[in-house]
Amino acid sequence: MAQKIVIDPVTRIEGHLKIEVMVENGVVTDAWTVGTAARGFEILLKGKDPRDATYVTERICGVCAGPHGWTSSVAVENAHGAVLPEAARIIRNLIIGAMWLHNHPLHFYHLSALDYLDILAVAEYRGNDPQLLAVKDRIVALVKQGDTAPLTPRYEPDEFSVRDPEIVITAVAHYLKALEMQAKARKLSAIFGGKQPHQSSIVACGVTIKPNAQQIMKFKSILQELIKFAREVYVPDVLAFGTGPLLPLAQAGVGGGEGNFLTYGVFPLADGSTLFKSGVIFDGKLNDRQPLDQNRITEDVKHSWLKDEPVKHPAEMDTVFDLDKEGAYSFLKAPRYEQRAMEVGPLARMLVQQPPGFMNLIKEYQIKIGAVARHAARAFETLLLCEAMETWSEELPALLAGKDARIHDTEHWKPPKTGTGQGLLDAPRGALGHWIEIEDHKIKNYQMVVPTTWNFSPRDEQGNRGPVETALLGVPVPDPDNPINIVRVVRSYDPCLSCAVHLIEADSAQVRKFRIC
Amino acid sequence: MDLDRLLTARGISRREFIKLLTATAVTLGLSASHVPAMAEAIEKSVTKTPVVWLKGQLCTGCTCSSISSLDPGPEEIILDLLSFRYNPTIMAAAGHVAQMALDETVKAGGYVLIVEGSFPTADDRFVMSGGKPMREKLLETAANALVVIPVGACASFGGIPAAGPTGAVGVGALVKDMPIINLPGCPVNPRWLYGTVMHYLMYQDLPELDAYNRPKMFYGKLLHDNCPRRGRFERGEFLTDWNSDEQQDWCLLLMGCKGPKTYTDCPQGLWNDGVNFCINAGSPCSGCTQPEFYAPGFGDTRVGFAPLYEKQNSFALPGIGGIDAPKVGKAMAGVAAAGVGIHLVARTVSGSKNKREGDGV
């Protein structure tokens, strides 16, 4: 008999998210993703100075802080007719690149790994490594003390959970090391960014900082530490898990979805292209990568707590709340590309980019599109980014040499009387679009489509599910009391819920509610 | 269990423990003479103080900021100093298991409640969690707490969401009759958070607060009075072009700096392990520790700091101390406002190198 399971809120993500699934014979047969909170950023920006958008939208997300301000500044520059100086391009790439080095390992160790590890297996470690023994003592002591928060309580480990004490204790040691490294990545970003979270130096038309030699040296030295960690610890860990204990999960393609991928590309290069290329893939046809045409993006609010409006391009949307709307179940809108629901994020980027190392990896191990492939893509692109950041930090001093080297297009700093602009870049979590319309030097309309709106969108007008709603279909849930595979799939997308949702009243005692607080 | 046994059980020597406390004290801007009091406070409570961390309308930036401290590092904070019984971003728990952990902690009482994010007053449905309005969860959880610490601009005064359509407010507008320590900022600086928590644990009492319930030890001074660019201000040197080598460390007033109206220790305490802060990166202060941040919402009578990159009108009137300063340090702010005007005029009269400075007056 079909049974409804409600997970509300989902934890170890950004923001407020609810997942509802129907489970029949131990597998998911239907799913709804629900954003449960709203702040109304698009509405509050109306009538404001266009340059404020960079600062304000930066605050949409404090986890990967930076990409929103960056994308917004591109949209405002576009509307102002500004041209970004080369040094500013590189400084922005480095400020934001540091946040990717923050985000990706944090997602793996602190937001996801606890779904795959039986942490308490640490007590069984019998080896002699003094560092690992110290970790063991530490965790065992917490257990004795009766206070293992926040590592417990948790969902119960299942057949995919890693229990080998040697692997688990190494992973826990790396979890702790990664805590320190994520703080260092923030520090790295703040050297040029002012502070983190919420850097201040990316503004419309450029950056506010002209780094001196000492700051560049400091940047390079911390960057090396982070690169070393990524190359020697993070990436090997992901590969060891993905091709080792999690290989069955990887080959089963749990949490696969429809195979539609979209990326705007990101990290602008000197020749006008991007480090990670833009593109679109439909139906998992990896040999048929198509160029992106942003005019084919539409938004649909049929199932959103927003006043009905026709399906149209995001830049033309209005965004007015309607909390009592019939048939609505999420604060998120439903973006579509050629009427198709698209997955965005690291896997989309790597499948469009197709770097040989990544393609060989998934081929050799027969890894299918799914939760594990997403983790692998995230790790792989970290390596590519590390290389690029080394290059950029080498290029920077020459661009800053000479009197009054440019970091800001000050001639276009004052808002024009009218204008329209768009900023399309990928954030760590996927394609991020900002659209601005200026009238009388003020913001007339501001619209955003964020990565999580793509991935966690509700159904559209045609009744087609959002990407995660589809990806959850067929996911095994042998024990309704322990729906650990659902959170594994959900977290593999690295959700960042900054828009909002409300819930459908769960009816009757059949509904099991899991507050993944 | 006494402290020594506790430390032994956790693999920490007493020397390491004192080292951790000293590092903590130094980072928090407390004198090392506080270390014995800190040790004693921890010894008294022996077990880590439980922390419950609730979330309203937020961006998770304050959670992220709180683990971006390097000395003490996030590992020590999470495992050694405090016990995070409930923090949706870092806890392992999921589902009913986690809810039970929260229920038990709340029932037992004796915890520090940290709140991140604002709360909507236009309609509860703008933030729901576990099928309930977050506002109700906040009131229930606050009732049994030792102390309530709203972190960040949103939880303190409504922050950016307060400028929006959801009628967002801070915790103080909803929770009454409870000790509240506001730690505004966008985000909260980890020094402010751990300094306040340690102070509370050491003395079992609130630190000295200002009229907005902000600890004076962190928010007692006007940024403008301690700004590294104050000398430039005094000489009437105002940055108008970020490209100019000459102007690199000039005063950011004309670029919209809210320093003359903002109470914070950013210039001394800095951010991210002391590596930088907005003004040192050439960015104007946005005034994120003030109730005026960012802009008034619908039907809201606050003055607001928007637009952020234009000189504040209230700073412009030469010779008139008419800046609508908060009650705290009113005199000081008045002097600053007058000063702003005088210096702008001086610069213009003496023949400015930058035309736009004159425009700004």
C-alpha cells in the first residue's frame, strides 16, 4: 500500500526545504519538493539604486557567499554599459574561486558524508596510527561523556553505509581537518574580498581593492595549502568512496533523473570564453551537446505561492505573493528550458565540459548519472579550478603594474536613466541568472533564477515534475522509518533554499513526518 | 566528573586546555587575565553548555561565519567548547530523531538559544518548519533558555528582509521578558559570538549592553572614530576613483560609507583571522550593525541606509549636528556629523583635485 513520507525540514542544506514522497513496495513512486520560506528579495529591490542589488543579492546565500553579488554586478554592468577591467576580472575569479574551494569540500565532508558513514565504527579501530588513535580517543571520549552532538542523533546506517573502521576513522579525521580548511578558504577569499561570508569588494563595474604585493603573496601561500588539501585529501577521498564502498550505489544510478543538463559557464577568461563552458544536454545524450540560448528559458508559477501569470521569460516575470493559491505547494517557481526541467550544478558542468579524466572515470567504473556521480563531478571540477587559480594568481601582478592600473569602470558607475541587463554565471550549485530593468535611474524590475530553483522546482503547467522530483522516483526506501536514500539523493544536489515554501497538510496517521532538523 | 578527569577522558592535557582558553581570550579581545575565570567557569559547569540554534528567514551566513574562526578553530568550538544539540546546518540528525533531541534539550532547560534570521509578521507562512510557523517554535524555545542571543542583522533588527514585503522583524520584537543580547552584523563576527558566550558562561551574567542590547565591548565605539582612514578624512581627502593609486587609502565617505553612524569594532578586531575588513578592502561600510540597515520596509518608519553607494544626505549638511544618531553616544555622533560637513567644505573651498567632491556637498 502506498504510504506518504514527509521530511521537513531537510537538514545540512542551506535554507528551508521539505520533501514529500509516496512509497510503494519499498520504492519512491512520486515526489514533491517544497521550499518553505520566503524573504521577497525581488520585491524589495524595486525602486532601489541598481548598484545596491550587488550588495543585497549577495545576502541571498551565506554558504557560497559571493556568486550572487558577482552575477548581480554582471547584470548591472550590462545595464550600465560598463566594461570590466582585466585585473577586476581576475580578482573576482580569485575571490569566488576561493569560495568554490570552500564550498565543495564542505559539501562532501560536513553536509553529505554523515549520510554514508557509520561514525561510531571509529571505536573499532585497531590500527597504530597515532593521529587516528587521537581521533578515536576523542570520539570515544565524547561517547563516554554521553554528549556526541552534533554527530548524533542520526538516521540509522544501512547496507550502503561505510563501516570499515579504518576508512571511517580516516574520514572522521578528514572531516575535522576539512573544518579547519573551510575556515582557511574563507580567509583566502577575504584577502581580496574584505570579509567572508559576504565579501564587500565586488561592486558594480569592478572591484574596490587593488591588492598589494604582500596581499598577493599571502593569497598564494594560503591557496597552496588549500590546493594541497584538495589534491591529496578531498579528491582522493571522494574517488575512494565512489569507486569503493559506494560503487554499487554509483552503478545503480540512484537519484539519476531525466538526464537534462544546463550550465551557463563560469569564470570568465581573457578571450571572452569561460573556464567551464556553457551548454545544454537533453535526455542523457552526452554526444549531443548544444549551445545555450538564454532566450529559451521560461518560468512558470502554476504551483507556486505566487500570483498567476503566463509562462514567459524570467526577465518579464512580476513576482507577487499569493499564499492562498489553489494547487500551489512551493515558494519556488518552475524554470524550464524549451519546456524541459533541467538539472544544474557540477554534474551538468562536467558533462558539458567532458574533461577526459572525468569521462574516463565514469566509463571505467560504469558510474551512472546519479547521486555518486554528482559528488565525483564536484571533486573533479575542484581540480580543474585549482589549476586555473594558480595561473590567475600568477597573472595578477602584471595587470596591477603601472600607474593607476584599472580595477573599476568608474565612467559607468552612475546608474543610467534606463537600461536592461542580464548576468548569467554558474554558482557552485549551478546555473545562476539575474535580470535587471532600470527606469529613472532606479530598479524597475529585478528577477533571479537560482540553481536550487532549477533543481528543486515544483511541477510546471504541463504537470511535469521538477528535476529532483523526477530523480527521487524509484529510489529504494526499504524502511519507511529510515528514509536515508532520500536525503542522500537530495543532498547530492547541494540544495540552497533561499526562496520559500509552505506545506500541504499531511492527512491521516499514514503520513510519517521526519523533521530532519 | 571533575575537570581533570574530563580532560583526560577527552585526550586534552591541562596545558593544552589553558592554551586553548588563552587563544580564545586573545581572539575575543579579552585580556589574558580572564583565563583563570574562564577555566573556573568551565570547571564549574564541567559539561559543555548546550546550544540550540534556531533559524528564521536567513541565508545561513551567520552559521558559516561562526565556524570561520581559526583561533579557536571550528573543531574546538564544535567539539570542545559548546555542545550543538540542534543546528540544522551541521547536525547529523534527521527526522523525528532530531526533533526529539530538540524537545529533550528544551525540556531540560539551561541552554543558550542562538537565533539566526528574521521572522515574518505579515504572514506566518513565510517561514514554516516541521509544519509549524517558526515564530511559534521561537517562542517555545526561548521560554526555557538561559539567555537568547540573536546573531546577525536579521535576527537582531530584521536586517535586509525587513526592507521586503514579509514584515520581517528581529527576535526582540517577538520575545519579551527574556534576557536578550543582540549581536548584529551581516554576518555576525565569530569573535562577537564566542566572546559574548564565554563572557556569559564566565560571569553568569549579561555583558554591559547599549540601548539596542548590543554588548558595549564589541559595539561600544563609533567606527568613524577608529577608522584607519580617519587621517584622510581630517585632511579632506575623499576617494572618488578606485583606480587612482593616490586615492587608495582615502576616506570612503563619498562612496557611501556609513562609518560615521555605525558602532562596531571592525577596524580593531577585523574579520577572518584578522586578515581584512570592508574599509581596508576599499569598500564603504554598509552600517550592517545598525538598526537602520538596510532600508525601511512597507509601512516602516526607520530612516534606512539605502542607497549604499551614495553619500548619506544626513552627513552632508555642513555645520549642522542634525544627524539622527541613536541615543547611544549621541554627542559623539553629533560631533562626527559636524566634522563631515566641515571637512567636505574645507576640501571644496581649498580647490579640490576631484570635481565630484564638490558635487557631493
